Amino acid sequence: MRLPNWLSRAPKSDPPAAFLGRWKRVRADQPDGDAGVTMEFTADGRLHYIIDTGTSEQVMLLTYHIDGNELVTDQPSRSRIERTRFVFETPDILLLDFEGERTWFERISLAGGA
């Protein structure tokens, strides 16, 4: 799929080391019925977003990059760019703000399982 001209010219940074590894949702402004959510950021710009429904897991395979203070994701199978503001409250606590709804994630492992 071809990217819009403005997006293909947008500056992109390499994934910062601060994101790499596996993260588990620990709190959200809007709780849902999911048993849990984990995210795994890889150094090659991939993001695995896993939703545990209690009876099964739904896995979304995304790509990502950082643009300023925004996490920019895309799901290639259903191309749709999403922008989520972020801040690290500590090196191991990541706060994501998507359209005013905040979700906190705690790092549970570093990249490579360390």
C-alpha cells in the first residue's frame, strides 16, 4: 500500500531503547472486560499487541515509530495510522494517552527476554 505523500515524508526516528521489550497493562481510565493486555516492542519497528479475553488471545501485528511525543502505529493488514501520546512516568512505567483515554503499562521484560 502506498503511503500518502505527507506521511512518507514525515520524519521518523529509530525505535528508542526505552520502548523495547514487553509491557503489561496495569491500569486504565476506562476498564474493560479483558483479562489483560500486553505489548511487545521490537528493535525492527514491530509491535505485537495481545489482548487476553480470558478464553482466547487476540494478537494484532503492528508496525510503529516515534514522532516527537507520539507513538505512531499501523496495522498493515488493515492500514490505519493511529497516533497516541506517551510519557514515561518512570523507566518501567509507560503512560499512553489515546484521544484522552489513558492507559498505564509496566515493563515486564526487556528486549530479548532479559
